[in-house]
Amino acid sequence: MGVVREPKVVAEIGCNHRGNFETAKEMIMMAAQFCKVQVVKFQKRTPRECLTPEEYDAPHPNPYHSYGPTYGAHREFLELDIDTHRKLKEVCERYGVDYATSVWDMTSVAEVIALKPVLIKVPSACNTHYEMLTRLCYDYGGEIHISLGMTKRAEEERIIDFLRKKGRLSSVVLYHCTSGYPVPFEDLCLLEIKRLVETYGPMVKAIGYSGHNLGIAADVAAFVLGADWVERHFTLDRTWKGTDHAASLEPDGLRRVARDLRAIALALQERPREILAIEEETRRKLKWDRKQNAS
């Protein structure tokens, strides 16, 4: 048989742990043992650094989903400090999955680099943060994963040129992404994956898909189109307070994504011979011209 592409599934917990370490641990265990993903990813922010004073002190745009009286207080409540992230990395290792996190500011970049994860994600919101990209290129030796949501084509080309000049393209995974929560099917634009594969595939380590879609059909399509990495937001309960839960998969949904991607990876092969071994006996029994020759 031919070479089988290996799908990599990322359970994006983000801040869906609701600021609770025990919930985050339970989510790691569920993602690893029940869903059988390869990577569990969080997010690391320094709210005072990410937000202007006006943004920090403003009310949450959707008060129902807020964990604090202001948007800054909401973000502080959901944030886990770097020592807690170190513990989460240890939990991931215990359950046999890779720990990863998205970084949103320079303090978080420095803190997460010190943890030496296998990969660090640059979210769509930060992919033109060139001070951040420079720090990652020079001080971090692992994979740099970059989402391209809400990114103009000129910005995309500049990002690629920057990483090429830094000699880091071979360790980069580029993700197609539509930055909505959740995204209707007509806005998924999955053929962008094909464009990324054709344009950058020979230069980068891999192409990925960061999905905020409903259901799981689009994830298999993304893999067929060339996305070797599929990242989905993950929660234990889609009714929990917080804006990301509605665009997230519960455990059985993520389990099905990982299962279906493994199955499709096996199926996406050319025939190694004209008649497969599994067909030989059926051919002897049923093939019309064989019956004619025998008579």
C-alpha cells in the first residue's frame, strides 16, 4: 500500500476550562483517552498587555458570557498563570498527548518558550505582530503554527516572506481559518486550503485547518483538501457560559472527528495493483468474463 498521510487532531481548549485547573485536567484526560487526539492546546494572555486601558475597563460585549464586571476582569478570571500551564504540560505528558498554547503578547511568548512545548501557536489576531514572530524565530526551536483568519492576502505574503528570510518556513504550519464563532458553512471557504497547499506546501512543514464550524463534516473535507492538521475548539458542555463554547465540540463530537480522519487517511490511497487481494475471491465468483471463459 502507499504512504498514508497522518492526520493530527488538536483539541483547542483555549479558555473553555473557565479558569479552573481541575476542569482543564479533566478536559486533557477526556481529549487524550476518549477522543484520542494528538495535541491539547490552551491560550496564554497577559490581559493588561493585550488590551488598551479603555478595552480593559469596558463591559463585556455580551454580559451573559462575562466572568467579571469588565472585559479585563473577565479575561483575568479565565487566565491560568504560567506555573499552572507548566502543570498542565505535565498532565498532558502523563496522558500521552502534546501540550501547546496560543500566545497573545510578548510576556506570554517569553513564558511559554521557557516551557519548551513541541509547538507554539500564533493566533489570527497576532499573525502580524512581528516583534512576536521575531522572538519565536530566534528564541524558540519548535514548530510555529500560524492561523490566517481575518488576514489580507498582502499580509499573508508578508508573513511568509518574513519567515522565509528568518529561515523558519520549514518549521511552520499554516492554518486556514475563518474567524467567527461559530462560522456558517457558506463562510468556511475550504478551497482556501487547496490554495495554501499549492502556494506554500513545498515551503512549509504542513498546512492545517482551524475550524469554528458547526458539526464535523467540514473537518474531513479539510483533510481531503490537504490539511494535515485539524484543530477544533473543545468543551465538556456547549451550554457553559463563554462565547467559545457554542463553536466547540463536546467529547463525542471530537472523538468522531479523530476517528473519521484516521479512517479517511487509510482510504485516501491509489490502487497499488489492478486487482486487490481482497477482490480476488470475489472476482473468481462473480466476474462475467471469468464465467464465460470457464464454460
